[in-house]
Amino acid sequence: MHPPPSLEGVEIAVTGRLASMTRDDAVRAIEERGGRYVEIPSVTTDLLVVGSEGWPLQRDGRLTRALHHARELEQMGCEIRIVDEFEFLIEADLPEQQAGLRRLYTTEQLARILELPIARLRSFVRRGLVRPARVVRRLCYFDFTQVARARALVGLLEQGVTVQDIRRSIGRLERWLPDAASNALSQLALIERGRRLVVRLDDGSLVEPSGQLRFGFADDTIAAEAAALARPPALPVPPRRTGPQDAQDWFAVGLAAEDEGDLERAAEAYHLAQLANGPQPEISFNLGNALHGLDRIAEAAQRYAVAVELDPEYVEAWNNLGNALGELGRYDDAVAAYQRALALEPRYADAHFNLAETLQQLERFEDAERHWRAYLAESPHASDRAYVERMLRECTVRSQA
């Protein structure tokens, strides 16, 4: 049975990468609903759909060929509409894809989907480039489109695209997609200083495309300071027995080092932050992450344990504690940690995945199957779906043996 012809007689082109489906699936959906797909808009085209996975910009920062054609058609007086992916899904009557596009993802999920290092995504959050749509007991959930577009913009900067080209392209999009373009322009107020690209955040601070925080200077001194700011200063050693240092300052040093991938320096800074003002949940959690990245697993487990002792509802710390305990071969303790995370946040997909994998190692196949299915329910479009389905088949066979 074919879907109702909600796009009867409508000629549609698509530009950019779609987030809710593949291009082939979109073409099929258009044709099944009575529409006609074309690769490049022409005078007969009614609709140009802009994909939500990033921005419809080429590698050089210019608008895509389809958008260039749409702009020319507008100037000729053609009545072509340019809509974002979500509006298209509404007009095409595709509720499942609408729900998928509006689904919220944890930091771990989005990092996997976007092939983005998790430390990089955390850096985006700290710098204000993306903001959680929802926070549950310190566990952040993000809108996919917001993070994908931030990644795309930062990627263009790192490829050497000029500030002027990015601003010009997004400015042209502002008429067609005002909300999205306006958000990008306000989020990324880009300036160029001595051939170094930086982003000015809402609080006035500057951040390099890598996520490294910089400090603003007056125009007449910034050139002289640029070289000194190219790399952060070496981690200072506090004088002995001179009283407590500022834990927030040490924590900021740790964050900057972690953003750069210098985990040794980050771990030292987080440790000094704890010495300055005693253990704090977030500092302990970050120290655990740095130690885990350094393969100091037993020490990482201790720090995660401190984090959940200080804040028993720290969901992500419980999950990471389970990971560390599992790597140490303490599978029963890992199961208990994952179960605690899920008791606090039953929809935590990553904890379902980790718990299922651990239960399968313990040959508790029926329990593992339940959590594999819960993971797929929360991550229906997961890139590791094939692996999870293979684990499910193994659970079914082994539980029936």
C-alpha cells in the first residue's frame, strides 16, 4: 500500500546532507507521495530542501551548486521555496523521520554518530558553541542538528576557509533559513587576528577553531601578543605551603589541556584543583576521564567512585565507573554501577549498551537481550546497529541452548 500523495505534482531538489534518511530514501519517499525529484533546481522546481547534517556549504565555504541555482531562479522571479529538512518531513507526512530528527542524544551517542572525539564535543559545550537541550542529573542531551552544524562550521575553519567567505555564505542563507542562519551568526562571531581565526562567544571570550580559549586584547597590542598565545603557558607549579590555590583556576587549566589532548597535563591540573579545595564531583569526574585516557584504569575507577560518593545521582559518572570496573575484570561490580545509572536515568542508551555487553560476558543472555533491545529503542538509527543485532541473535541462541 502506497502512502497518500502528499507531494502530488511537487518538484523537489535536495541540497546538503540529510540527517533523517539517505538521499536515496528521500527520493523514494518523494516519488511514493506523488512528487518528482530533480538533482538541480530549475524554473519548474517548487521546493529546495536543505539537509540538517551540517550546512549546505562546499569545502571552500561557498553555497552549494543547488543553492546558487535557487538564488538565480529567485532573481528571475521564479517562486521556488527553500525549506529546512524538518519542514520537508512535515509536508511529506513522514512522522517517524520527524521524531528521529528531533530526538535528543547523549554526548557519547553524538560523538559516535558524528565521528567526533568526545573531548571535542565537551569542548564545544564548554565554549558555548552548543548548548544541551536537556540535562538529567548532570547527563546532557543534545539536539543533533545543533551539534552537526557547529562541527561543520569548525571544520570549515580548520580547512582554512576564510572568515569572510563563511559570513558571506551564511548571510545569503539568512533570507531563506532565518532562524538557523541567525543562530549561526550570533553563535560564531568570527574575527581574524594576525592570520589566526577565532570565535567570539556570548561572554566576549575568544576561542580558536580547535576549542582553545584565548584572551582578547586591544587592537594595538594583539599582534604582539598573538605569538605568545599560540600555545598555552606551561602548567605552573604552585609554591609550597603558601595557602590554598584557586580550584577553579586549576580546573580551567585542566579543561584547556584536555581540549588539546594533553591528558598528562590535564590530570595534573585536576589533581591540583582537588588539593586546592578538596574533592568536587565534576573535578573528580574529569580527573577520572583524563586518567582513563592515559590507561591508568584503576586510578580512574577510584576517581569515578569519589564522584558518585560526593554526588550519588551523577549518572554519567556511574556509567564511566562501570566501564573502568569492567576493564579491571570486576564484571559484577560493573553491572551494579550500570544498573545504578539506569535507575537514575532509564533512557540512558550508553548504559544499556555497556550493561548488555557486560551481562553477555557473564553469560546472562536473557538479561543482556533485554538491554540490547532497550539500547536499540533509544538509538534506532545507531551506526552500530548491525553489531547489536548480531549480539541479540547470539543471546537468543545461547539462552535457548
